Amino acid sequence: MKSRSQVSGHCPHCKKWIHFSSFMAMILLFSPAAAGVGAGKIGGIGVIVDNSSRIGKEEIVAMRLAIHDFKNRTNRQLDLHVRDSQSDPVLAVFSARNLIKKQKVQAIIGLQTWEEASLVAELGCKARIPIISLADAAPPWATDRWQFLVRASPEKHQQMKAVAAVIGSWGWRGINVIYEDTNIAASEIIPFLADALREVGSEIKHLAALPPSSAVNSSSLSDQLQWLKGKQPRVFVVHSSLSMAESLFSKANELGMMEKGYVWIVTESITNHVHSMNSSLISSMEGVVGVKSFFSQDEARFQVFDLQFRQMFRSLYPKEDNLEPGIFAVQAYNAVWSVALAMEDNTKSTQELLERIEFIDFHGLTSRIKFQRRSLASQSMFQIVNMIGRSYRELGFWSEESGFSKNTIDRDKNSSSMSILGQILWPGGPISTPRGWEIPTTETPLRIGVPLNATFKQFVSVTEDDGGNQSVSGFSIEVFEAVRKHLNYYLPYKFIPFDGTYDHLVEQVHLKIFDAVVGDTAILSKRWKHADFSHPYTEPGLVMIVPEQVETSNRAWLFMKPFTKAMWVLTAAITAYNGFILWLLERNRNPELMTGSIMNQMGTLVYLSFSTLFSMHGGRQHRNLSKLVMVVWLFASLVITTSYTANLTSMLTVQRLEPTVVDVENLKSTNAIVGCSGGSFVANYLVNVIGIKPRNIKNITSADEYPPALRSGEIAAAFIEAPYAKLFLAQNCKGFVASGKTYKVGGFGFVFPKGSPILPDISEAILEVTEKGELGELENKLIGSQKCDSDADTSEAGSSLSPSSFWVLFLITGSVSSVCLVIFIAKERLTYLYNYLLGHMAIWRLISAVMRSWRSSRCDRFSRRISDVEINGNVEHTTMHSPKIYFGCRMPWQRNYR
């Protein structure tokens, strides 16, 4: 618990010195002779405050201490001219005019409210006198409109982020805001709070504007709180003056709104006074959490100021019980120092003084003081406090950079969750965190409406026993039960059947007749205007169901359907490839493949290619490679032709069915009658979106009416929502088929009021049920429970065969043919190379013999011997080197010398 009189961080001797120095300073400060001794006067400063308020009292004491400290440090004297505004803007203007004209002040400081500051700022601009405003809030455009206005209190926008962080930490998705109706709160504070809440996934559900505290009465305050008490959620953010807060929480206690389940959060417009609140007010706010402006109290300069402040405050206001200085005293002290430092060098004009103030930069009482566009920078850190008993507890701190932290020293231990700050006391005394909204109880269960006359009873069925007791069952009910089990709290409910259309059923939630609707309720935009929907638990879609008939089209080309186009192309390609391989392998051995023109040989090639596909013997082959290619391809062709025959036979003998209506355009062009459920949205969708004439739409009241109406031709098609279509086709698995495209509309969901706090939990639970497979199991159970025997004569014939069924077979035959081709080419090249080399060896041997003979005899003898050889026919010597000796026949490269 915070102690208001404790001064920490000093040894006993230091404390004694501080007390002594403070005592001496007080003597000097109040001494009449000390006012002008040894100090040069540099001007006067006007002060306008409400001297009857706690804020005004703190500001007066802090300003006097600031003037005294400035004199001690600079030996320069400033005069303070204090005026009491009594919280009256008009009186503040008269006081400002008196200070400017009579006292000739060079600047005016104070002005607690924005109403006072705006009027005096207008006067200051005309008189060209800087106005240093300490108002709690001001619009951001204020310094642009009034050039001599300087804001010495930080902007409040950052505070709204701290409030939103508290709300987001506990996952409250909606709040109510109570604020004192001033121009600043309505136009500046509330919009920034709404933006900050949006960032943490929350929003403002209800706004309650209270008249100013001077005009509010008990009756109007009670009416506003009673109105909020009947609303959800149970989280309230209060932004008001201290006097309004005192009346507000007193009335909230009387109405039972400070009990368990409620959450109250207050802004610094209230918590900045917490150090000076009386115990009875704090007691009425027990359990309230507040965001408070933070300033460091550990520096030695502040601790000296603290002691001096307490002593002077006690002497000036002896009736005040609490002597501790707050943020208002700190801001007033820093504001005086800002003006005093700017006036230190004897400025020649107020314009120069304004410029000096604007560019001032120094370390103030607790932090750095620097203005940006004549406005003090926003505060970056806030303190979180909790009202407990007759006092309050400082829980910790929050900053946008670090989040929540227990202290300002160890900033590494921080979190985005407020739970790091420890245990919090909430209204009514619960230790556990309130949910922020009223949970239904066994005495007041959730009133859930269900459709009484659902078209498909498998989704929602209401039955009544002999005793008149009603029971509700069906797929939608089972899904809701599964979802409820995934909630982390108990949710009691009561089903109430409703006899009417689905649109009227959803409107009952808006009218607060029902708290929710569970059933096969489609999610539509027009229904969203009256209520919110959960995440859909079925797929969206509108399906056209039509009868089937025997297929009569495209029978002439039925022989092409056993194979797909890709299969036909691949079969032709591999056949031509294998035929080319056989032609290439056999052309040197088969004269028929070598003779004739090019066109004749191409015809022979094509014939050879396709004759192998339909001829089991394949003709006589001379090479072993050709035989290998032929055997593999004959096996492949056997499999292919057999498969083709089997599939074609199946298509010719088995009846193929097709839908009687292909698309919606056929229905519209023929003015055919269609059927749909009259209690759903489908009829309007058919007219407004699809374009079917209303007179061509027949109302179907029961799922059992669809099959006979379709078979008899009473309706040409039935338009059914996708979840119903699955069930219908499972019940009637022969004679009907879904045709045309599926229109993406609808999808079933649960209905809750706008802003219901239960809805996000329900949607999250639906996702959990879906992800864990429970929803799929329920769907399979629903579809699997429908019995339908399918006759063989209405089954669909085999589909066309594709290359995916034969790719291994094609790969084998193509690979074998390719390998044989490679072997053949390699063998031919080796044979040619071998013959080429042997031929050249014979020539070189003949040349070698001639050269040896030439060296052994004369040239004429050599000529005669050669002639003798030719005449006598002795060819033994010459032919022994001829290639004929080695090959037995004339080679192509040999010449005929005879």
C-alpha cells in the first residue's frame, strides 16, 4: 500500500540536512525583506488558477517554490501576480485583462480548464502576451489558431493507448464509455480511444455523455447508469472530472454496478487526483483500475521539492489532510521555470519571449522539458493503480515501447499482458478476472429460437411427446452441442420453437425476443442488418438438382471415347516410332523396303508401322534387333487393343445418363417451372439474381415433395442449398444429379445479437470443432444414415482411358526400340570403320612391296618383271596384298583396273 508521507532513498543524516535546508528556505521565502535583497527584477508573471480546487492549490505552492528556486540559482527576481478564476471562464478573462493592462505582466500561466484557456488565449493573441496553459486537454489545432498559446501539459492521446492496452490485455472485445460532455472529450479523447481499441481488437459499444458536473443531477445520472446496466458488455471506461466521478461511483454503488462481473477503468483525469482523494471516495471506487500520469520521485531535486511543498502547503492550507504533491504541481513548477529561463536575458519584446519559450530545452523537476510547436511532448509512461479499501495500490507501469512492467528499472521483464503486474482486486472482490459481460445462468438461460417448420428435418426437427413436451434434434443441434463443449465456461440454454420464416426468426433476435438462433439459418447480408452471425459451419452454395435421362448425343463418335485425345496421340506416335525403327533395321535385308520412289517407301513405312499394331505375327524379320522390337511392341499392342475393346464394349452395352437440363439458361428460355423452399431466401435469389420469373417458381414445403415433382415433370429443376443437396442426393442416389454451376451464397451459421460477447467465443469454438474433425464426423454420420440402393443399369459407364494407365508400357516399348536403334547405329559405324582401316592397310603393303623391288633392281628390270607378270598371268605376288585375300569379294572402295 502506498505511503503518502514516506521519503525514500536517503540516509538519516541526509534527511536531517534536507529538513534543515527546507526550513531555512521557508524562512527566506516568507521573509518580507528577502523579496528584493541582492536580486535584480526581470519582470512579472501572471497566474490564473482556481484557488478553491486542489489543483489550483498545488499549482500556487509549486509556482512560488519555482520562483524561489530560480532566484537562489540565478539571483534574478520574478514577481508572481496570482488571480483566482473560481472555475469561471468569464472571470478568468477579466483577470487576464487586469494582469495585462495594470500589472504589465510578460506572460500568464495557469488556466485549469480548456474553456478558460481558449478565451484567455484569444485575449493574449490580441495583446501579444504568451499564455502558458496548464489545461488538462486541448485540441491539437489550438496552437495553430492562437499563436501566443503554449501548452505546458502533455497531450492525452497517448493515455488512450494505455487504456486500450489494459482492455486488450484481458481480451474484452467491447466496452461502454462514460464521459463528461465537453467539447474536448467528445471531439478529441473519444476518437483517439476508439482508434486505440481497434488496434487491440476491441470497440466502443455504447457511449453515455453526462452533462458537466455543475449541471448534472441525481435523476439524469441514475437514468444513464440504468440504461447502461441493461446493456452488454460490463466493462466501463470513465473520463470525467473528479467531482463527477464522486457522484458517478456513489450512484453506481446504489444501483449494484460495483459488484462481481463489472469492470471499471478510469483515466488520469480522475487518477491524477488519487493522492489527494479522501478515503470515502476511494472506498466507493473499490476494485477500479486506473491509468495515472507517471513522474519519477527518486531524484534528489524532487525530494527536496517534496519536503518544501509539504511544509508550505501545510502552512497555506491547514485544512487539507493530504500534503503530497501531484502531477499538477510538477507541471506548474516546470512551467514557471520555462518562462523564467526565457526571461532571464531581459528579452526586448513578448514575441522574442515567445520564441525563447518555444525553443526552451532543460531538465525540469523530474524529466526533460522541451516544446514541439509550442506543445509539451506526449508522456511516454503511465502508472497503473488499483483502488483497494480506503487507499490505492500501485500495480506497475505501461509504455508503448515496453508494454506492462513491474518497475521502471528492470525494463527487460515486461509483457503485453497485464497479468505480469500481479493480483488485481476487481469490483465485488473476485480474484479471477471478470469476463466483462453477464454470463447466462441456470435461472436465466440463453433463450435460443429454432425453426419449427424446417424443410429438411434432418437438420432441425421439433417433436412433441404425449405429455406435450417438445424436443429438438438434428444436425444443426448436434453441431451446436459440439461447439458448446469447446467453450471454457458453462452456457445454459433453452430451445424455443418459432413458427415463421427464417427472416422473421432472425428479426426476433433484434427485437430481444430470443438471445440467439440455432438451426439451418443461411448467412445473408439483409439478415446481417438485424443480427450478427457466427462463423459458418457448412459450405455456402445454391445447387440445381435435375432428373437424369439416357444419353442420346454424340453416339456417332462413340468409338473415339474409349481413349482420351492424349492417349490417341501417344499411341499413334509410339506406333510410328516403332515402325520407323523396324524399317531402318530391315531395309538392307529386305529389297521391298529399298525399291521404289520416296513416296512409295514412305507408304511402306506407314504400312509397316500400323500393321504391327493389328497383326499378331508382324511379318518375317531378318535381324535379331528387329525381332526384339517386334516382340515388345506386339505385347504392348495386345494390351492396348484389348483395353480399347473392353472399354468400347462397356460404353456400348451400359446405359449412360445425362442431366435433362444443362444450365439455367435452358430453364429461362423455355419458361420451365422450378421448385424451391418457400420459407428460405432462395425464391428471392432466383428472381433478383438468376432472373427466373416469379410465376415459374413453385413453393416446396417438404423435402419429400422434391422427388415426385421432379420425376413427374411438375418442376424441371429444384434449387436447393448445398448442405441440403448433399443430403438429397444421398437419399435419392439414382435418377437425379446436380447440374450447372454452384452459386456461392448462404452457408449456415448461428445467430446472435449485434455486439454479443458470446459470438466471438462461438466462432472460435466452431473453428476448433472443424479443425479437430468433429464437424466432418457429424456430416458423415448425417450422409451415411441415408439408405439408397443403386441399380447396375443406371450406373455410369467407364470413363475414357488416359496415358496414365499405360505410361509404364509405353516407356518399356519406347526404351527397347531406342536401345535397339542405338545398337544398330553403333554396329554399322564400327563395321564401316573396320573395313576402312583394312582397305588402307592393303594399299600400304602394295606400295611397300614396290619400294623393296625398286631398291633391289634397276628401273627397266623392274618394268620388265612387272610386264612379265602381266603377260604370264602370274598374279600371285600382286594379289597376295589385295583385299580380296582377306574379304573374298570386291569392297565398295576398290577400283576395277581391268
